[in-house]
Amino acid sequence: MRYIYFFLLFWLFTPFVKGQFNLVINEIDSDTPGLDTREFLEIRSANPKFPLDGYVAVFFNCNPNASNASYLAIDLDGYSTDINGLFLIGSSSLEPFPQYVIPDNTIQNGQDAIAIYLADTSDFPSGTLPFVDERLVDVLVYGTNDPEATSALNIFRAFNPDLQQINEGGGNNTNSIQRRNDGTYFAGTPNPGSLNEGGGIELTRIRTTFDKTVYQEGETIQILFTADQPLEDDVNVSFILDHNGFGNDDYFGQTQVVFSKGSNQTGTTIQILEDLMEEGDEDFVIDISLDNELYLLVNNHIKIRVNDGDFRISPFGTPLNPTYGIVASAAEPDYYENLKGLAGSDLKQALQNIISDEELIRMHSYDELVTILKEADQNPENSGQVWLVYLEIPRSKLDFQTGSSNIGVWNREHVWPRDRGGFNSIANDTLVDGKDLFWHSNADSLRHANSDAHGLRVADGQENSTRGNRFYGDYTGPVGTAGKFRGDVARAIFYLAVRYNGLEVVEGFPEGETGKFGDLNTLLDWHRMDLADDFEMNRNNIIQSWQKNRNPFIDLPDLVEYIWGNKKGESWTGQVGTKEIPITRYHIFPNPSNSTIHIEGAGQNAIIELFNSSGQKMKSSGLNGKSQLELPSEKGMYWLKIIENNDIFSAVIMVQ
């Protein structure tokens, strides 16, 4: 291990001009020859081994067409600079290997900016505009022979009036932008992992690798530690695997190993336990410690996925393999009773009165929608996954987008884009408080369209951005998919147009007309070709358990024709519900119950059915005068239906 004599003097006499938090942007290489596989960002602290908790590195696209919008934010929580005060972010092809790995070709060429804030990645969703306040720590505006990023410079000069754009060089250049000790910058040969003007300590870097990136419960994990040169000392390596619910009870094995002097590789194995419990997929994060600070641990805090093998499979199909008639509607028998004989605007108004009833409707926050959609858009083939609306594939519920990157994650898609509807988030949309705390809402509460679960779907992050705010008909989905989402989104659009005053479905693409959405003819075709299936009915039931209203075009698809289609203006003569048997005919007790209910008054041929809140049939049996029914052990709300002589009696049963 080689020590540089003036290392301590370096710390004493290195000025940090603007980094009021003792943290600066030390070097950036945004454009390298070829495919940009060796680009990097290097951060430097005034003190060695400086913890980076609470900091975020934010990348802004300052091209005039991008309006200075952010495109990436990196959460630095859990990391620290090395003994030289450096922290290196780069791709896996970079030498030396970085402490934080990003995909190849992530950092955009200039004219751009990189800033460090004392903040969180949640403060910088993709598209955030740059700002200056007390949280800004340092900023660098750079280019690659580009025009000056005037707008970004004007913003950031509130932080540093002398800020200038630094030029790295032309396309495919061999330079990086490096910070001198006096706070100025120069372009020169890239120097990642080392001090730009010499000095410091030469470190041996130790890298951690796994034999796989995704494991199943019960499998063995092989962990390998590799040094870039033989060790000059014995080094003790210890680690824990921990993250959210994943902990010591989920694995066993040797979590301490000795990395012997003279060797450059060691390893261990960990056994993941099979717990036979349905708890969903889990991520664990390996947190590694070394007992010698002259060795640098790179790529620590690696997140690894463990798939839960104990998932549930629903009795109905996915939208790609639809089933029909398995999931029963949870609507009360007289839910649509008031539609009888109505036509035109009277029919639409009566429908709005049902689904916008202020005394009944319960609306929840935009952040609460994550919980609702995990249940409503659950993959029928795996309860640990959600179903992506446009890509028509499943994805783990864990992979909800929480940072600025939308790659490989899912997020919330407004089928009616917010800017075309005139509704957006409010301060209280960050509340997550469960079913029992809610807002009342009516037809004029347009802002609630922002968090109306009937109008939102789980979508792949990148595909959500690809669709943007395009009208349906202009946007038809990804190439190569089956398009089984089309009827679903059409019925969601029709629901929104009835639920909220100020929204209207029209022919064509009404560009610039807020509140109008198209194309009507496309949506009618999609509705007719892609019929409402069990997945949609299950979704309708779940959302009703939260919002207390339903999408009527899933329950009664022909209503679409009477309001917009080939039966427009005709009187509604279709189904409005089933005949309800007076409650006095039956005696159901006790309710609530924790095990068994008794049913009295049923005839010889009566059939009893029990459904959970998702509309899945749990029990079906005959009755004979007096009977009892064993209830499921899981607490919650259930629907009891008694079918007798073509009549249906329904009641809510609570299991406590």
C-alpha cells in the first residue's frame, strides 16, 4: 500500500470555494469515444470518508428543446466518500470500478448541468426544473462544443454569480472536466478515482458480485469478493442482508469471511429460507464492512431480488387469456334501478347521479392509489405482481417507481391525461391513510379525477412516457402486443366523461381543448372489440370497496351504445339489476361474525354463494330450511348471495 507524503497537507490546504456542505463536483466525463461505456461523475468531499446520507445528484438536460428538465436523480443515502474524499459514479465498464453503478450511456452530452442537493430523489421526478435554494450544494454547467446554456446559467447564477459553462470538447472526445483545488475547472485526460492534481492514497478496490441477480426462496446465494490486486494485509469482511421485511429470519450462512493476505478473491454462500408464507417478492440489500480503511469497497449496497414462491393464483384469467362469468359483480341488486326507461341526456344524468353520489362516494389521495392499484391491477397468475396495461405483461409489485428513472419500473397511468383534463395533484395527495379516511366528492369535483382509480392503470414507466398525453387512436399501444387493453381504457374514458362535469369524449383529436378527449369512434370500436372480462369485473369490485362507486360500462357494457353509440337517444330497456328478495324473508346471524353464520328461512332449492371483496367466489352450496355457513378465516368484507326461484338476495357479511 503506497502512501503519498503530502496527503495530510492536501486536506489542510485544499479550498472548497462554493461547497457550503463540504461537497463538490470534482470530475465529469459525459462523452467518450464509441458507445459512452466509460462515462462517469466524481464527487469530492473536504473530509475523508464523508457520509453522503441526505444528498442527491441531479442531472439536467439544458438543451433548449428540453427546457432544463431533469432526467436522472441518484440517491446517495448509505454511501460515503473514500479515504481520499472521492465518490465515483459510473458504468460497470469504467476502470477503476465505481462505487455506484449506472447503465452505459446514461449521462447525456452537453449542454447540460449536474447539481448536488441536500434533498431526496422524490423531490426530483423526471422533468423537474432546476432551482436554487438553501438545499443546493454545488452545480456544474457543461457542454461538448455546444452553445451556452443561457437559461440554466441564469438560474444557477443565483447560487454562484461567477458560474460559467465548462467545455469538455467535441463529440467522442477523450477529455473529462476536472476541478482544480482552487475551484476552477479544466478539460484533460480522465482521472477517475484519483485526485485531479495528484496526491492522496493509492487504494486497493474490492468488488462484490453475485452468481445471479434474482433468486427463488430456498436457493443458495454465492457471493464473491474480488480485489483489483493481491492484498497486502488480512482484511475481515462482514455483511448483513437486510431491507424492509427481509432480515435474519430469511437466511442463514457465514456472514463474516477473512480476505487473506496475498490473495485477490474470496467468497461465501448464503441459504435463502423457504418460509411457506405468502408475503410477496422481497428485495434485500447487502451492506458490507471492511476492517481496514486502506481498502475501498466498491459497489456496496447492492439490491438483490428474492421471488416469493408462495403466491396466490386467481380463478380468472389475465387480459391476454380472458375469462368471463367467473367473477360476479359486487354491485347491489338495485344499483342501476333508476335507469329504467331513460334516454339521451336523462340517461347520462341518472348514471352520473349514481356514480357521483356525494353522500356515498369516497375519494382517496394520489399516493394512496399505489395501494389501490396493487390490489386492483394484480396479476391473476401471481399475487406478487401487477399487470401492465400497455405492455400486457406482469411486473413485481415491488418495482413501483420511486426515483427519477422509469426503466424497469411501473407507475400510475392516467388514461385521460391530466393536462388534457385539467386536473392535477394537490398538497394532500401525498397522504396515505387507508380506506377509512377519505374525501367526499361530487360531479363537480374534477380535481378528484387525478386520483380516481377507475381512470388510472398500472403501466410500464417508459411506455407511460412514450404514450405521453396522446389521444387514443393516435396512440394504439406498443408494436407487437395484442391490444387487449383497448376496451379497458375505452370504458375508463367513458366512465370519466360521465363521472365528472367538464369532461367530454369527442370525435377526432381536440388539440388545445382542455376537457375534451378523443377519438370517440376509435374508443367505440375498442369497446366493441375487446369485451369486459373477469379481470375488469374484479377490478371494478376492488375499486368499489375503496371508492363506493363502480364503472357502469363494465357491469352494463351496452350502456355505451345508448349514450354515444348506435343506440344513442333510445330508451334504456336493458338490465338494471336483479330482483331483490325482501330481507325479512331470511334471518342471518350473527353479523359480524368470526367463524360461522346461521341462515334461516331459505327454501329447499336455495343456493348460497359467498364472494370476497375482489369478487372471487369462496363458497357455493345448497340450503335446506335452516343451515349454517363456515366463514373464511381472513378478516374483511364478504358478499353473501342467496339465489332462489330466479331471485337474488344479497347482503354484506363482515368477518372479524
